[in-house]
Amino acid sequence: MNNETMSRVNYSLFVLLLAGFFLRVHDLGRQSLWLDEAYTWGVVVNTNWRDVWGAMLAVSDVSPLAYVITKLTAPFLGTSEFGLRLSSAFFGWLAIAATYRVGKAMFGKSVGLLSAGVISFSPFAVWYSQDARPYGLYLLLGAFALWGLHRAERGRGWAVFTLASAAMYVTHYVSALFVYAQAVYILTQLRRQPQLFRRWALAQVVAVIPVGGWVIAFLSQRHLLTANSWIPPVTITTPLQTLWNFVGGDAARWSSGVAAGVIVVTGVIGWGAYKRWRSEGRSVQLLLWWLVLPLTTGWLFSLRLPVYIDRFFEPAILTVALLLAAGVSALPGQWRRITAVLMMIGLLAGSARLFVDPAYSKEDWRGAAQTLRAEGVTVGLIDAESLLGLTPYTPPGLRFGFARNKAELAERLAEGRFVMVLRSPHESAHALGEFGPFDPLTEGPEFFRQWLAENPSVFVDVRPFTGLALVAISK
């Protein structure tokens, strides 16, 4: 590659990084913290360093690294929506450069550049980089683990892989499925590289030490596993929706557009795998296992107990980006450039929608809390989650009381006018936002609807917010 071409690649990467940074910090604090982000706020703000471990150990699906980083940076970045989300946005931004590094190592600079563009503009990657949750870090560490394994397999040492894997395992518990994908890939290479499995296993033994200590600490607390009853059941097409969601970001339900998108994405990925198989077959195999095994394993497990949520498999987007880029790069001359430009425009348009389309809205706990502050009456809660969502925005002196059954509803009404807080029951494994119609009088908890039917004389005033509703009740 001559100097002029290298300069063009470096300039293009700089532009992608600049655009990716803008997308991740633009309007970062505009939306309210949603429920899971409110949990992050609680861990960071409502605990000291002595108590933070107990707060995290109380929930079975929490891995500590992202919380520790956010707590360390909070004194400098603040605990506003912007401050809590900034570290995730930063890590999600670094994942663009890490993806370029992986693509360059596996398939060359042109594929590395195009795959970095996919991550830079992917609505899915942008959305979860703007979340005060572990997902920006999760994607970055997944890229480093993938790159580290590629390096190690070619005799360049295991340090990058071991360190990235150790950090990844204490960032998200579903990262265990990517270990499974690696193991299957390594087993396919035994004849070619008989020592590879032993070296990989030794690196894994070192990498799991931090998460092993965390698991032991959790089990010693004797807490029950966190229920996942809110996760919807899977269907036969769920993994295909995830595949499109990684690119389009709007696969909450099937449509002709989603179906066409799935066909195009799978076709280009298949073309990229086919064209690169002869020269870089090992890299293609690794990427395919990295995508297929976590998704199918999560899907199969969810047939019995639903646990399938697209964001849990976020590192798999790396395969999509790399093989999409490989497929486009394998097109002839002018078609390659046209297709690459159209793909970038489509991804960028999808990310732009995140900031202007009401469909991409988070639960509006901030707006609900402002209304409750103005009301100044008792707030009726059907569970602790409602209190969790309101806590970052709750003013001192606001009164709370449980309203978890008919008897407690009667108690609240006997005390005077009160306001119920109800979350939308519409959950999706794919939707990025929480926007959607929700009528608490017909879709609220069954005991609540029965109580209203048994007490037709009460006055009810519904005030909708994104993802939830306030129901003022008086005699």
C-alpha cells in the first residue's frame, strides 16, 4: 500500500472517529434515565465504597466492572444523565478504532476501515453507547478479545487476549457464551495446531480468576437468582431479528422492510465469508462461530427460560461488521464504492433517527417525577422497580406507599388522593426505545383493573409518559 493510499485510509478513519464521537455524545443527557440506568445511578450515588459491593451482589445478573468505572469517574463527570452516560459513550467510541484494528488484522485495511464505519454509524452501537450501562465497554472488550485471540493464534502472545477476556467476563455475564464460541473454534483447529487448545485453556484459567472470585462472593450471599419474567419468549425468527437489529436498529416487529433487510445482510455476510474463505478461512470460521453460537445458544436456552435480549449479545455485532465489510470489499470496482457509500448513508440515517423519531425514547421517569412533585400527594407503588426509576428525580418529602393488591389500594384511598405509578407491560427483545401506546386502565395489573371495576365511583385521571403512566385516584 503506497503512502497516498495510507494517508487516505488514515484520513477516512479520522473522519469516522470524529463522526462516531459526535453521534455518541450528541444529546447525551437529553433523555431521562430509564429503569436500568436508574439502578446504575443508585449504585454510584447511594453507596459508599464499603457498601457498593453488597449493592451489586444483591442482583444476580450484575457484573461489577462498568459500575466500578462509573463510580470512579463520577466525581469528575458528575451524576447527571450526561455524566453517567459519558464513560459508556467513550468506550463505545473506542470500539470503532478497535474494530478497525481487528478488521485490518484479519482482512486488511480496507475491510478494517469499512467495518469501523459500520460500528461508527450502527444505530444499535450508537444507542447502547449512550446508555449508562455496561454495553459500550462490553463491545470494546469484545473487540479486544477477538483481536487478541487472532494475534495469539499467530504466535504474537496471549497478553491482549487474557487481559481483555478477564475484563469482559466481569463486564457482562453473557460473555460466557463467547467463551463457548472460542472453544468450539479452537477445537476445529486441533489437527492444524495441536498446542493451541492447551495455550488457550491456560489463558482462560487466568482470565476467569476475577469473575470466579465475583461468582464465589455472590454465591456466598445466598441470594436468589434475579427473575427474568419480563423477558418475552423467543420465536423461530428471533435470531434473524437480532441480526437486522445490529444494522438497522428497528427490528421490534417483522415488516417487509425488516425481512428485506435480513435477506440483504445475510446475503452480503455470506458473500464476504465465501470470498475470504480460501485466503483467510480461519478468521472467517472464528467470526462465524462468534456470531452463530452465542445467538443460537441463548435462543435454545430461552425456549425453556426466556433470557434472550439483543443487547446481551452485543459483541456479536463485530462479526456482522467485519463480514459485511468483507462482502462489500469483494464486489467489483465501481460497485464496491457505490455499495459502501450507500451502506454508510443508510446506517447514518438510522442513527439520525435515534434523535428525532419518538419511537426511540426511554422511559420518562424524569417527567413523571416532575408531575408527582407538583401533585404533592402519596405515590402508590406496585413494586420496588417503580421506586427505583423515580429515585434519581425524587424530591425530599415525597410520600410513598405500596399499592400491590386490593387491600393496599383501599388503604391508600382511605388516606386521601394518591397517584399510582404503572410501567408499560410491552417488552421486546429487540426494541431500542420504550415508546408505544399503553392504557393502564385496560393493560395495568389484573388486581388493579379488578379493583377499579369493583369501585366504579372512584375518580381516575390518567397521565401518560413514555413507557409508564401516572394514574391519579380520588373519591
